[in-house]
Amino acid sequence: MTIIGSGFAGLATAVRLKQEGRHDFIVLEKSHDVGGTWRDNDYPGCACDVPSNLYSFSFAPNPRWSRAFSQQAELHRYLRDTAVRFGVMPHIVFDAEVLGATWMEDDQEWEIETRAGTIRSQFLISGAGPLSEPSYPDVPGIEDFQGTMFHSAQWNHDHDLSGERVAVLGTGASAVQFVPHVAEAARELTVFQRTPPWILPRPDRNVPELQKRLYNTVPALQKAVRIAVYWRQEAMLPGLVHRPGLLRAVEKLALAHMHWKVKDPELRRKLTPDYKIGCKRILIANDYYPALTRPNVSVVTESVERINPHSITTRDGREHAIDTLIFGTGFHVTDTSISDRIRGRAGETLSERWKGSPQAYLGTSVSGFPNFFLLVGPNTGPGHTSVVFYIESQVAFVLDALRTVDRSRLSSIDVRREVEDDFNREIEDRMEGTVWTTGGCGSWYLDANGKNSTLWPGFSFELRWRTRKFDVAAYTTQSESSATAVARAS
């Protein structure tokens, strides 16, 4: 059994496999350390926007979180400690990026080519998360820029921004966190904004030592807090999916937050969204708006026409001189490179099969790709809560599938095409009328065909319920005996 990636998804799978007494697996990690997105995104100010007690494994609570919302270094350390604590590290092959994986029908197994060599495996589980491949904008002249240029997910810590004229492209979740730090260092900072985000106050705080000791002494107390936070997050779902009008109060809070932090009416005009809150990812920050009011910071809303060797030209013809260019332009979410590398039964890759709109049964199984499971797959992203809850739900589904395979002595399972299509039609129907389709914005939730193939359009506990048990009737199966007969005949 092979797992791709050692972020939250890969480690959750590995730990649960070991807890069930399964030790015949490896984890392929493209980098030199575990952690996934929390290893790579180490830009200044990087932190989680989901409370720590919920953004963590249910089987590995951490009573020592230092803040209500964990910062990158602490989350990375938590993932590494979890891997060590549960004995996963010996199963990880580092610097083993997956270059390609092909289903071998005669042998009923996957052939996986990596930078560390080629292996065979009966099952392939992808924990390669959607926030793992930086996306750069398609702007003319980008290759001509002669200054320093990097993406927030590949931060150049060796480059000193002091005294520099810095430009930031993008105003998403990452930019909102690193812009205040850049503003303090740079001589001039120009933020090129295409669409202003909705921003709420960040209710962060240091966790008192007494609270840490209580969590450590009485684990049930921390579990109760986790449950309370979970239901508080779920309370946002009706406004996002069923009745977007319920979010008007949240919009008023966001606008009040902006008016409190930004006094200049012209700047407020630039920063006021013209779409419904929730249509794009809702951000939380206390220092972003104040950073934009600094005398050395300017916000440009004219679209970028061209990047020159030492400047950026906007649509109004103005040229902005810069020394350093930082991209806060997000990730390849619906067009990840791993989908170009996994080839199924018919010889087509995932991306060829999807044609720009990823889909999978319960976000986990794709017809024509036997013994293959996606974690954080299509339509399993949260718009309101912790992705870790979704991951653990999918892992439970995968483990039950493995039990079924063992119990029934199967060599392969492959979700029926009609089952997958019916599920996808259900998701599309349920997506209609949500704030993500009626909110009047474009976002990274949408794929190349304009479909929201990213988010789950319902309560997270519904996905947990639907993935609690593997339904073998939804799959075509092949027994071990018939697979042996096919192999001998070939």
C-alpha cells in the first residue's frame, strides 16, 4: 500500500493504518520533511484561520497549543511530533516525488515511478493536498523581471526587503498575513489588488498556562472545547448554503471592522467588496487593514497589464517602479499536477478524465481508477470549518474499504461510473443557490469550467455520516482467484 504525501491527509492515513495493525505501507514524500503545506508555507505571519483545538487530529489532541489560532511553525512541529509519536517515520520515503502511477490490469496493482525508484503497490492513496502547488499569474513580461521574485509558498528568507520597493500581487489568505510584515520592512510597498476580500477580526490570543495544564490533566475538558468549537463553525453553514441572507450580520461586522481600522474614505472604497460575503474565502486578520494605512503603502486596483524588467505597468498606463515582486496568488487547486501523473484502467490520466472539472464519488473514488483513493478530493473542501475533520472522515471510509477487500478476498474495487455520475449530479444540484454560485464573484473554488468542484455543499457531519461505511455495492469488484486466472492466461 502506498500513500502520497505526508501532510495532514497522509499522516492521518498512516497513523490509522498502524492503529489497525497494518504495517505494510510506505509514504512517498517529495520533500525532505513531513508537514505538507505547513512545511512549505513559512512566510512571515503564516498561521491557521481555524481554531487550534479543531484544526488538529481527533486522535492526537495537543494540550500545549500556545495560541487560539496556531502559527505555521507550531503546526509543522505538531505534525512532525505526531509522525514520531505514532511510529510513522520509518514508513516515509523522503525525496521521493511521484513522477507517474499506472494501473496494471493484469497484475491488479499500481506501478509507481518516483525520484527514488519504481515500486509496485496494490493500493494507491493520494494525500497530495490542493494547497501544495503555487500558482503564478499569466502576465506578459513576467519572465523579463530582473529584480527578486518569489511566491509566498516559496518565501526567499535570504532576501532582505529593507529599503526596497516591493510589489505584492494578490490579496488572498496568504497576502493578508504577510503584507503587514513586508510593510514594516520595505521602503515602499505597492499592493496590487484585483478583488478585495471580506475580512473579519481575528479572535486570537495567547493560551494561558493554567488552561494548558487543565487540558493536560483533564483531557475531557479540551475535548468538550473542541466539540463546542466544531458546532460554532457548523452554525455558519446555513448562511453559506441554504439562506445567504443570514450572512448580512457577518457582512456588517466585517464592514465595521474595516471602518474602525481604515479612516481614509478613498481607501475604504477600494477595500469594500462588491460581492456577497462567503462567495470567496472569508479571511480573518487584525493587522492587514492598519498595514494598508501606513504612509509607505499604496493599494492599486487597476489591473496589471505587464511586468517589465524593473517595474509593473497597469491598465491606466502608469508604471510602478519596483525592486522585489512577491506573488500571493494562491495554488493550483482544481488542476494539480498529480492528476496529470496518475493513469487508470483505460490509459487516461485523471486530468484527461476530468476535462477541467474534477469529480469523485464521495470525493474519494474515481471510476476507472481501481484501488485508488483521493483524500481532500473533489468537493470535500470546507467552506466553514476544519479540513482535518473531512480528512478523518475519508480515512475512515478508506479503512473500511480495505477491511471489505480483506474479508471478501478481493484483488480490486472500482466505483461504478453511474454511481459516481449520480453523486456528481447531486453535488451540482445542491450547489445551486449557495453563496458560492450566487454571490457575484470568481474564486479559486471554481474550476476551469466554472463549476465549484472544491467545496462540500452541506454540513460536515453529513459527509462524516456518508463515509462511515464502505458500500461495496457501489463498486465493481474482482476476486483474488479471478485475478490470478487472468494473470496466468496472459
